[in-house]
Amino acid sequence: MKKLIIRIIKTRIVSAVLHKILKTKFVQKKRTKRYLRNNNEHKLQIGFGNFPLEGWLNTGIDFWECWNGMYMDAGKPFPLPDNSFDYVFSEHLFEHLTFPQAQNMLKECYRVMKPGAVMRIATPNLRFLLDLYENPEKPIHKAYMEFSVKNLGMPQTPVYVINRFHTSWGHKIVYDMETLGKLLADNGFKNITPCEMSKSEHPALNGIESHFKIFPYEFIHLETMILEVTK
């Protein structure tokens, strides 16, 4: 038992040291240059979690993301050159940012995107929570509420479900389509287009959502809105 504890402590120490190294500007610069040099079409994923996309520069902040992709904090200046990416994609990350962090992400995305480049953002839609509150008897809403508070000892009612949604998983701001669209427009983006999950007129952005691999597809489809915009 003592040996196991020592092994766990050593592993955590090594992981912490490696994480700190992977977050350095040297590693960021090296991985960025290598990606841009080895790919003709440049595609940036912000916050890839457990689902890196092949042919993309996959970025994030935790150890797994830094090890399998590149460290980049969406709330801080990006370690990327101007006008360098053809596509940008972010799935269920934007709601985890404070307003200043969200503003930073959009400004930085605009800066690193090439003229005419396309960005796709998937994030929860506040409208689904309002609809759930007003129409709790819909079969899909009843199923969602049961799934949401299952095994938590909470009543399966809209009030508890909505509060859990807003306070769990590190959510900061849940947008509706109008508010997010205005925020995108205010940061210079145009051609703001609502999209269906896994569908896009751009082949590089078609079928790239992966959040449904963690949660049931029908619930992710219910709560998610997707906007595509161009620079």
C-alpha cells in the first residue's frame, strides 16, 4: 500500500512538471510552427477535451490536451500568428468563459483567421432552458430532467434542472442565439448562420461535433445551438 501511494505521488509530480513544460512559450511556438508547416489547410480547435480532430491544431489547458495537442487558454492572447487559419471550431467551451474571456476569444479568433475564414461555435442555447421551464410536460423535457438529476436526490422539476445546468460543469454564461450573434457581429464577424448539429456546407466543418459521445445525442441536440461566421 505504501509503495502504491509513493508511486501515485511520483506520477502526479511528474505530470505536474510535464504540464508546466508543455505550457511554455517554447513548446507552443514549436508546435505551432510544425503544424502550420505540415498542413496546407489550417484548422484550429479551441478546447478539444477528449476528442482531438485529425488535421487540426487541437488546443486546450489541461494535461491531456497539452500532451495530445497544444496549450492555449481561450481567455488569454493566442500564441498564434495573424491571418493564419482557414477554420476555427469550438464545441461546448464558450459557456465556460467569463464575459471578458469570451471577448478575448472572439477578438483573438478574428485576428488569427484569414480573410474569408469560417468559425463554427457550438454552445448551449438559453432558449432550451426557457422552453423546458414553460413546457415541462413535453416527453423530451421529462426525459431530459430525469437524466439531468438522476442519482442526485433532487426533484425532477425545471427549477432544479435549470439551476444545476447553470451552476454545474463550470458554466459562466449561457447565451441565446440573438445575444451570441450580436456579440460575434460586434467583434467583426459577418454572415452569421445558424446550423444543425453535424451539418455544414463547409466539408471541413461537417460532422465534427463530438459532445454526443459523452451525453445522449437527443439531449445534446436539444440543448445546443450552432453558429457559423466568416471573417
